[in-house]
Amino acid sequence: MVKTHKLLAMILVLIIAVTSVSFAAPNEKAAAALDKKVLTKLNSERAMEHIVYLSEVIGPRVAGTAEEREAAEYIKKVFEEYGYNPVIQEFSYNDSESSLFVKEDEITAYGAYGQYFTGYSEVTGNLVDCNLGLLTSEFPDEVRGNIALIKRGSAYGITGYFSLKAKMAQDAGAAAVIIYSTDNSPFGPTMQTEHINIPVVMISKNDGEALLAQVKAAASEGESVQATVNVELLDVYSQNVIAVKEPTNKKKSGIVYVTAHYDSVPGAPGANDNASGTAMMLEYARILKSLPTDKEVRFIACGAEEVGLEGSFYYVENLSQEEIERSIANFNMDMIATSYEDCTVLEVSTVDGEPNYVSELAVAAGARLGNLTKIEAEYGISSDHRYFGYIGIPHGGFIWRSEDGRLEPWYHQPQDTIKQNISLERFTKAGEIIGTALYEALRKPTPSLKKSAVRKINNIFDAGAVK
Ligand code: BES
Ligand code: ZN
């Protein structure tokens, strides 16, 4: 009897000892074990080959061009080599070609764009000075059926969103809008807060002031200046490349999205922006193929990001309610390998600047691997995590930046090349931090997530993210 008691007591002591040891630092230990699986497999030198192919063999990959398509085919081929069945998801978006004629003279004009802009038509009418176009009282009666000439900028405590000005003009009965800039680098004004169905263009400050002078001179003679504004719709075709890894145990699970855009701006080889993020996404696809994962992983190479996040917008817009409800995380990589010496902080941006499941996993992984990873909101909406965030999915956009938030000076420049702008060390570090955070999301039980209202995207400024 005594002996049994003694044995039982010993077993009990042993159990307590063992459990208390394993409870000493359970999170760190479990995390370290998962980290190891990723870190031993991750090969950033190998991933660098994708940056070489995308930025040097193909070069600039502008949305809607043959080069962007070629990059998509390359990504598809790599997914296939890694054992996936990728699909190319095609989509089209609206672009425009614009012109402005005043008498015989053509003035350089940039047409409006945006998901809420449908003002594709040609309008001839008289130019009417509407000052800043922010108050009803700034629109004279003559603007009805004519062309509102509006100055760019804010006043009276009202933020001068281009679409607000266009809406005011539209409501006043204007048939078209010309906004003249405060500098001589006009661009296509975005229409993202209001539905606008009349043509809207932007012109330079010099051209705008010259027009205004003509209008005033004519008015003093009791005359007016006639102009023709044309904004023509062009359909542009682009594509996302998608590969899916089902959970190892085949049960319905949460969905984790790994995203990166592969297009670039005109003239830029886009080695860092964003062959870097695309390459690391492909490397994650490679290593996760041979690792157990408890969640569904969707790798999405997004097209047409640089023209307004078109690929990710299309993707998120087409998720079903069932898919949205299963979605637990979006890891978006955009500019993760710059060699610019000041960019020492791996930032994880969220659309509301608030921490979430993804940012917290990333900050913890950064701390484990010895790197400063911080949450930042300011540019949270400048890349493909935006719409995942807007529909309530925990998300993070990863980017290297300086302590005070600067990017490399070669951002969107022809110097965004491997030679000038890529650091294997930063690429590796980012790959390790994001990769280990990602693997935690794929292995650990998902905590109950505080999701914001899950809804379809309707008006992005309405989604609670931009104030
Ligand atoms: N890689 C950039 C995102 C970025 C830009 C992050 C600036 C941090 C600072 C991205 O490709 C880009 O240029 N995005 C566009 C936004 C988009 C809505 C056209 C941008 O910021 O101009
Ligand atoms: Zn980018």
C-alpha cells in the first residue's frame, strides 16, 4: 500500500514537474518550434531569381500591357513547378483618354477615374468661373448645361475632394467640369466619394489661369468662351494569378490570403515595387507545399495595383459571403527588399492604424527574430490589403521604411533595379518575419477575431477606414 502511494505521489510530482516546465513559456516555445520549420526551408537567394526574372528579363510591367501579362504567365508557371494548379483570373477596369479644346487650341487635360466615375462623353459648352466649387453660391446660373471651371483646393473648413467639387457642379446642372491645379503637374482626379456622370478633367495651373483670364475678358464684352471636353472610356484588361493550398487535414477552415502586386509603374523595372513581394509570395508557396497547414492558403499575385488597386478590388468584390466569413487574415507584401540605408523599420500598415490579428502576429515575430516591426496607418491604404481591411478581414501591408516614414528615393523611378535598390539581407529579414507570422496563423488555433462589420464594398470612404 505504502509503496503504491509512494509511486502515485512520485508520478504526481513528475506530472506537475513536466506540466509546469511545458507551461513555463508555452507561447514562445510553440512559436519557436513553428518558426524553425519556416526558417530552415526559406531560401531567399532562390526567391531572388524571381526578382531577376520579373525586373530584368521582363522589366517594367505596366497594368494592361503585354509585359504585365508575360509576368502573370511566369508566376503561373512557377506555381505549377511548385505543384499547384494556379488560375489566371482576368478582369477589366476603366481607363480613359481625354481631350480639351478651347476654340482651335488643344489644352493638355487628364480625365477623372475611379470606381464611381461614369462621365464618359463629349460636351461642348461655355466656360463658367465657379471659383473653388465648394459652396452652392459659387455656381452661377449660367453653369447649367455649360462647363464649370473650378480651382483645386480646400477652403471654408471644407476638404476640397475632387469628387466633392464634381458633385457640386453636377448638382448645379453643369454638363462638364474642368478643375485647374495649384501647380503645373496635373493628373487624373479620382472620383471615389461620389457617383459622377459628367466628364471631369484636370489641367495645369498655368492653363487654368489663362482660361480664367479669357473668360473674364470675354465676360466684360458680354461674350463667352466655348470649349469642348471629352473623356472617352477605354477598357483595360489585366489579371490576378491565384494558387490555393487546401488545409492538410481537408476540413473546411479559415482562409488566409497572401498577396503581392506584380505590376509596376511605367519606366520602372519595379525590383522592389513589387517584384520583391511577389517573389517572397512564390517562395512561401514553395515551402508551404511541404509543410502541414491547418488553414486554406490563397496566394494571389495581384495585377493593376499601380493604377488604383484594381486587381485586389476585383478579387475582394467577388468573394462570396461564405468566403468572407471564413477569411481570417491577409498578409500583403509590397516593397520588402530595399537597400536604402535609412529604411530600417519593417512596417505593418493597417487601414485604420489599429492593431489586428495579422499585425500582432507580425510584431511578435519581429520581436522573436530581433527586428523592429511597427504598426503604422498612414499609408495603410496604398496597397492591396486595403479592400481586405475594408470588409473587416484582419490584414497587414508590409514595407520597409525609415523611422520617420520615408521610402527609398528610387520609389517609382527607373532606378528601382536590383543593382540600385535591392538588399538580400532586408529581403531575407522580411521573409523570415512575415513567413513565421504567416505560419503561426496557419498552424495555431484561430482566436475569436474582432472583425469590423463584414459587408460588400460600396463606397470606400464609407467603409470606416478613411476619415
Ligand atoms: N508600393 C506602393 C505603396 C506605397 C506607396 C506604400 C507609398 C507606402 C508609400 C504602391 O505600389 C503604390 O504606389 N500605390 C499607390 C496607391 C494606389 C491606390 C494607386 C500610391 O501610393 O500612389
Ligand atoms: Zn507597390
